[in-house]
Amino acid sequence: MSIFLTFPLLNAQLKSPVASPRANLSQNIGLVNISVDYSRPSKKGRTIFGNLVPYNKIWRTGANQATTFSVSDDIKINNQLVPKGEYHIYSVPRETRLDLIIYNKTDNWGSLKEFDENLIVARVVSEFIELPFSVETFEISFDNISNNGSTINIIWDNKLAIYYLDALTKDKMITNIESVLLKNPKPIDFQKAAVYYYEEGLDKEKAFKWINKAFESYKDPKYWQLRVKALIYNYYGMEKEALKIAKEGLKQAKKSGAPDGLNAMSLLVDRLSK
């Protein structure tokens, strides 16, 4: 009896914390989905750059297996083209900068002894920013996100490297808008087109035309639709009309009882009243 009771214990495996846990970061930027799969080592009292991570040698930009970087469409990093695909990220720390290398994905598990120049897709550089504090755990993040791009931030210990990502959105969006609006568009298509032109500071005439086209089909517009119309009317230069529309939107928000909507419309009315 005791043999059967203890047998499962012979196959049991002890679970323990991982020193450098794996993280998967996924972010939509413009029209592109970008993901980073990497391990996150911690400082643990060690000197990082120039010691644990030597200068002038290839670093896997994390720990354990190589860091993976995927993009669903073409982008640029520091103005260098990175085509749609899945890559490995390596870097070479220098005393004052971090060289980041986008590398065609291989079967290599960790770091590299040397680069095959034929597999380098992009090599970009960021001067280190010295921080007045120390970051315990290595991190890759996206920040300053807009319709058109973001920054890629690499931070550990007291050093930060920032790279600039261009999602190449504008040309894609203009082409998409022109295509969709020629194919039996819906009111929401006109609204989205108008909002994009407003947000990007593009053709005011088109934005004004498209928002009016959308509202031809809105029999009982909601406060969030009126908010968009007010913003675009103001952008077009029709300030009095924009304020009137915003006030109507505020009434709708009050009726809806939505706190966020009421706050947003109140702020807009205040802004347009000045």
C-alpha cells in the first residue's frame, strides 16, 4: 500500500522562482502590433554595465534565451526600416551608448559570439541617459505613444537608452481612408476619417466635410459624437457653432448620467468658452 502512496512523489518536481522571469510585451502603435518576448534579470547589488554586462561585447538584451521582437507591418527605428516579421534583438553596450541590433531570427538560444553581417536588419544607437536613481529589474517598454509612433525604452540600473519608432501610419491611413470612402462607406467611416485628419492636423476642409457627412445619418447623436463634431468645427474655425454643439453634448451627457462623459463635455465647454 505504501508503495502506491509514495510513487507519485518520485515523479514530483519542485517548483521554484525563476531568477530572470520571462515577460511578453504586446503593444498596438498606430496600425502596427509590436511584441517583445524577453527575460528580466534583476540587479541584486551587482554592477551592471561594464561588469555583469561587459562593454563592447554582444549582449542578448535580457537574460536566458534571445529576446524576440515581432512587428505586424513595416516600421522604422531611428529612421532605419524594419520590415514586417519576427526578429531577435541584440545589443552592444558602450561606455556612453547602447547599440541596438535588429537581427534575423535564428535557432541561437542565448547571445552570440559574433554577428553575421548578412543577418543584421538594422543597427541603431542611443546615447545613455544617466538616471539619478537605480532601476532594480531590466525593462523594455514603449512610451510616448501616438498615432504615428512611440519610443522604445531600455532601462536597467542607472542607465536609460531611448530609440524612436515610426509606425509609418500617416501614408497608410491616408491611403486607407481614400480607399474606404470610395466603397459605399458607413457614417462611422466618415467620422473616423474626420477624427484622424483632425488629430493629425491634416486638411481642415476634408475633416469638416466628412464629419457633416457622418452626421447626416445620426438621427439622435450621442454626447461622444457631439464632442467629436464640436472639436472638428472648432478646428475648422467655426468657434461659435462648435460651442453650441458642445453645450448640446453636455446636455446629452447629463441625461446619460455617465460621470466620465459629463466630465469630458464640461471640460470641452469650458475650453471653447474661453
